[in-house]
Amino acid sequence: MTALSDATQKPPQQLRRALVVQGAVTLALGLVLIVAPGHSLALVAILAGMALCATGLFELAHAWHPGLTRAQRVGAVLVGLLALVAGGLAIARPEGTIRALATVVGLYLVTTGVAGVVLQLAGWTRQGSFGVALVAVVAGIVLLVWPAISAGVFAIVTGLFLLAAGAIELWAGLMRHPARPVAE
């Protein structure tokens, strides 16, 4: 549940801040998922849905970042919309089955993770997104293939993914230097 598209090597200050905010929000939601007492299905669904919706909003906002190509903008919008739909489904039906929730979140993670790996190999993504993409693929596969997943296991797997993704995003945002004007 991360932003996966970017074109610039030296982002402006606002992109740097967005990465820091996204990383902090992702870390916080992951921590709550892991330490939430009881791991009720409704709580887990709502927290996972909130994380997906936050990612979707960050991606949609990122799509209007200056310097992106049309293809990168389309990719950011598609990832953002996919995250919003998946998050909306999780929030709208928190009483559904854990298997349905794991399938929705797992499909989202595998889809965006594979896309992130491909984009990184093509040189189209920002620093840190390759690690997030790999963690997303692994977490998504675990959620999809676990035969009898429980709400507690789902919360732990999703929470660990969010902690890892949030830490990578936070680190990428803190390690980036604001763009400097190019001397002519």
C-alpha cells in the first residue's frame, strides 16, 4: 500500500514531504494493525481499507507532480484508483469473510508490486520503491495462498508489510535532497 511511480531523480521539496508523510502514515497504520487487541475482522478490514485509501490518495496527488511523463501520470492514476477501490471495498464490507479481504488486499499487493518491480527495472520509479514492490509481492502472495488465514494472521502480515513499506518510504523521503536549480 504504497506509491509506486515517479520520474525525477531529485524531487522538489513537496514530493520529499509527501514521501515522509506517506511513510509516517503507513508506519502508523501498520503498527496499529499489529498491536490492535483482539484483531476483530471489522477493525482489521477498516484499518487495511484506510491504508489502501491513503495510498490511493497519495498516488492520485502524485500523478500531478511536475516532470512526470503522460505514461507515468496514467500509471499513478491507475494505481491510485485501484487502491481506492480495494480500500473502499474493505471499508464498505468490514463484516465480510477474512478470505475475501485477504484476496482483495493480496491481489492489490501482487498487482502493484509486480508493476513496481517492472517500472523500477525500466528506471521509472523513485528511490525505495523497488524494496516496497518486492515486499508487496511477497505479502500479497502470502495473503493469497494461505489456506486458512485468520483475522490475526491477516493483521500481522498486512501490518508487517505496512511497517516495512512505511520505513522505506520514510527513509527515501528523509534521504532525498531538495531539487537544486541547474546552473546554465
